[in-house]
Amino acid sequence: MELRAVDVSKVIGPATLLAPVSVTAPSGSCLVLRGPNGSGKTTLLRILTGTLPPSTGTVHLDDRVADERDPVVREAVAALMGPPATYRDLTLRDHLVLIDATWGGNADTGDERVADSLDALGIGALAGRFPHELSSGQTQLFRLALTLFRPSTVLVLDEPEQRLDTEKRALVADLVAARRDAGTTVVLACHDPLITERLTGGPEDHVVDLVAAEA
């Protein structure tokens, strides 16, 4: 699905959270958002996923208005923006099994796919742990696993490099690049040059630098 925003902005009272901006991310491409704190990266991601209405402008997924209340949009978009909901009495494996059941995964192959997903992020050995037993870096990898595991045609990530060392950042970049190469539309806010370089090598990949709105 193509994700397209035209002249979107967000103003709340006297505060401009996002100055007007237009961006496009075709299917199978990656759009990287950069900019200083206060430039509106997270606000723009929320607008693009349909969880926050813009003050001006429009956002479409193909020919549909981006609105999380639309079942088609909700099914298409997998997003990691802030900590996802987790359950203290469910293990990492249990969480992914729950996601698999929610999105209609094949129960006959579910255990294998869950194991493969955790292994891909280097946390397969932690499958039997509970979320509160993880380190900060392991927690971020688990959050990425939750997001990457569910089916989607649009993947939105807010600073996926948080709390990860160089090796893990490279691993995440490769996994996200594989999703892009398989046709997923990828949009992320990112400060890490390693991830940015890895994900902007294609002809339709690009970087947008946001500027903080003037007070």
C-alpha cells in the first residue's frame, strides 16, 4: 500500500506540534524521518497511522483515508510507537501466540513461527521469560518482535534503535530491510546512521528532515 500525506500539520491551542509537511512512501519503499526533538516526528507517525487526526491536510493508504477505526487500515498497519500492551503473567512466547491467534495465524505452524520470530531477533532463549524479567535492550527487541510478528503491509517504527547496541541495530536494520524488499511499506523515525543507510539504498527510499516549528 502507498502511504501519502499532503500538507499535514498538527496544532493544539497555541502550540504547533508539526509544521505542514507532505510525504509519500510507495509500496516496497522506506521513508526515514529525521529531525531534532520537537520537530514532530512522532506526531507525524501518529497522523500517518490514523491514530491522530491532522489539523490540516490529508493522509491516505492507497485510496483510503488513514483512520485506525477503519478495519482495512487497522489490518494493514503494524506500528511500534511507545510501549505496546503486555501482560505480566504471559511469557514472551505466550504474547506472540496470542498475536498469532488474533490475526488468524495457522495454529498447526504457530509454535514454529513464534520460535523463528524470537530467534530472528536474538531472544529465542528468552521465550519462557516474562516481560518484567528482561533488560532494557531485551525489552526493545521483544517490542519489535511483537510488531514484526503480526501480518501487515505497512510497518511504522518510532526510533527502533532505542537501547540497542551496534550489533543489534544492524540486526534490526536487516530484518526491516527484508520486510521492505518483500513489498512492505516502511516508515520510521530514526537517528541512527547505520539503520538509515541500510534502509535508504533503493530507488524509492528517501529521508525527510523535519524542522521544529517556530514558537
